[in-house]
Amino acid sequence: MIVKVINNRPVKIWTDFVEDSAMRQIENLTTLPFLFHHLALMPDVHTGMGMPIGGVLACKDAVIPNAVGVDIGCGMCAVKTNWKVSDIPTEVLRKEIMKGIRNRIPLGKEHHQQPQEECYLPVGHDIEKLKIVKERQKSILHEVGTLGGGNHFIELQKDEDDNLWIMIHSGSRNLGKQVGDYYNKMAQMLNERWYSVVPSEIRLPFFPRGTKEFGAYWDEMKYCVDFALCNRKLMMHRIEEVLSDALKGIEFEPMINIAHNYAAIEHHFGQDVIVHRKGATLASEGTIGIIPGSQGTASYIVEGLGNPDSFCSCSHGAGRVLSRTAAINTLDMNEEVRQLEEKGIVHAIRCQNDMQEATGAYKNIESVIANQQDLVKVRTRLLPVAVIKG
């Protein structure tokens, strides 16, 4: 961990390199009058919208929609099975399993043609009080159980004992974006009306705790977090159905789930504060988490150590080393494919545009894990077998 003092505020960083654009965003965060105690940046830190991805921001009585992001509740889930990867015929893997998953789970911007059952949606929320959620109740019946695009993925993986694992990275789909955009715009308008000391150009408008706008955003954010979990659960259920058809006698352990885009009220350094995790994972003592690599590298099941300096957090992945545009323009597709095929990975690269999610677009996951040994301990190392990208 490296400690810097920026604008008289401590900043704790779990990497020795932060790109200039992300550092400017870090400097902006240190000017917030409601910043609590210090700012924490995980080893996968890179530039985001307003706040860097891989950032953990604790605030006194304020919530910032852009410090959560638009894919509210985005996260990871994983399931271990009792099948050995070496026992799965290549033909079965490619033609029955991978094809079956693609047939049952819409990818990218695709949605289900028919609405899914309402039992797959979150319960325990007062929908009538949730403006955006209420407006989108019919739409999200087509969105639940869909992967989305960008860096979202489905992977079949193997652990060091050759056991087959399923891993999914996905979020709240268009619902989260609609909620995030709506409330960020509202916060921006209100901050201008209130003559906020937070300048609009740093893109961190906020809602003070106790206002009706804070409550409205908070309730819709919580729904999105629950919807993202429902989304992952339904996809996992469908993948388990595919595997059950292809691999007789397969059994599944309980699903591990953890989100990495949300805000929560937590107790740190003697106070109840609002912790924003934007591309960061809860790593309180004993919490089981997931830190994925890229489609050509390892992923990790980890256990949190409860380090207070990180507000009990860790990285949410490897983190980008190249922007999407830079990756498309600079990476050699043939070389990226060669490296994947040498490892026997059934990959998702089809064209140069896919370089935005190539292995070379991401930081070295082994270095990222090494940089946070005081945040988590590794329980399981997983290697990719077959990859589906959104």
C-alpha cells in the first residue's frame, strides 16, 4: 500500500502505478467536503466516469450516483461442480454445452423474446414508490437472465483439482443505466440550484442524506442491486440446466455471489458512513469474494481479511491497462488468439473489435492479487476452459 496526501487528505493506493487521467479523478475526490477519513484505491484502479473504477469512497451523509456507476449491482457469481474437466469430451463442450448456453442466454444487447416469469424478479420492494423501476417493470421481464455486453462474461473454468466451475460477470442491465442516469442528472440539477461547492465539471453531483431525493435514489439503487443478483441467479440456473443435460449426474455447490458497484451504510473508524464501491468488492473478515482475470488468465475465489485501511474492500478484477479504443487499435488479434489457443481455451475472439476484451487489454492478474495480500487470502485459483463474452 502506498499512502499519498492530496489536498491535505490521505489517499491509500494498493498499486504503484495509476494512469494520469485516473489520478486527476482521485485529486477531484479529495476536494469533496464530505469525504470521510481517507480515499482508498484498489490495485485494479483505472479511469471511470467521475470516479475511478477500483475506488472506495466513504462519505459523511452524502451519496453520489456517479460513485456507484450506471451498472448498479454489477458483480460476480460462481458455482463449483463435481465433474472433472478432463472427463468432458471436446465435442460435448463445444456443441452441447457452449451452444446450449448461447441458445438459452441472450448476449450483448439481446433480450428474451418472451417475458420471463415474475418470480425471477426481486421481492420486498414497494414498486409504487420507485419511479424508474415502476416504469420498467414490463421491460425487465425481458432483461432478467441476460448477460449484457462490454466486459460481462460467462466462463467455464477448472480449479487445481480439475473440478469444473461456472463463473458469471453481469449486472442490472438497462435498468441500472436508466436509474443511474436519471438520478445523476437530477443531482446535477439540484447541486446547481443549491450552489454546491462541488464543481459540476468533476462529475460528482450528490444527494445529502435526509433529503427525499437521497431516499428515492437509495431505494431504486437497492432494487437494482437485487435485480442484478436475480439476473445472475437466473443465468446460473439456465447454465446448470444445460450442464445437467450434457453431463449426467452433475451436482452443483451453492452459488457464491458478490457485487462490486453499490453504496452501503457501514461502520468504519467509529462512525456510520456511506461507502461507495465502484468496481471494488467487499472484503470484510471471512467474506468470500471473486476476483476475475481476463479470458486468458486465472480468476480467484478469495476470503476477505477485513483490512480497515481499504474500508474492508479489495479489487473487483484485473482492471484495464488499455482503453477499449486503444486495445482495438493496438493489439494484434492473431497473437491474442494464438496465446488463447495454445492454452486450449475455447475463446470469444472473432474480430479486431473483440480486442477491447482481449487478455492484453487488462493488467496482470497475478500482480493485482500480489498487491492485495493484506486485503484477501486466496482460497481457489481457477483457469479458463471456455469463454462467452457479451
